[in-house]
Amino acid sequence: MITCRTATELHTRAAEGALTRVETVRYRGHMALCGPCQRYRAQLGLTQGVLRCLPEETPPDALLDRLAEVVDEVGPAR
Ligand SMILES: [Zn+2]
């Protein structure tokens, strides 16, 4: 099984459908069994959704800082 660090590195490419077959099997296997990575991926999706709703101008620093804190809190523990 791949590590949480590797799974984290594959999140973006997995979302883009850019993984090889072997990477896909390993990634999905890890994601099916790892609660921290499932929460991390969900949090990333939420963060991306929030960012898509923001206006084109640069978000306030306070918002970016808070988003970074939330992502850090939910990130993989291993
Ligand atoms: Zn994991």
C-alpha cells in the first residue's frame, strides 16, 4: 500500500484523471482504507469549491490564512 504522503501527492493528478492504471489501483486502494486521507481529500474539495466561488480579485489574507489552517488541521497525520 502506498503511503499517505504519496497519496497526497497523487490527489491532484487523480482528480484530473492523469494517473496510470497502476497508480489508480494503488491510490484507490489507499483511499478506500485510509480515513485521514479521505478527510484530507474532502477538505481539498471543499477548499477548491470555496475558492471557485470567490471573485477574481485576490482573496483577503485573513481568508487565505484560515483556509491554510483548516487544510493543515485536516491533513494526513502519517
Ligand atoms: Zn492515507
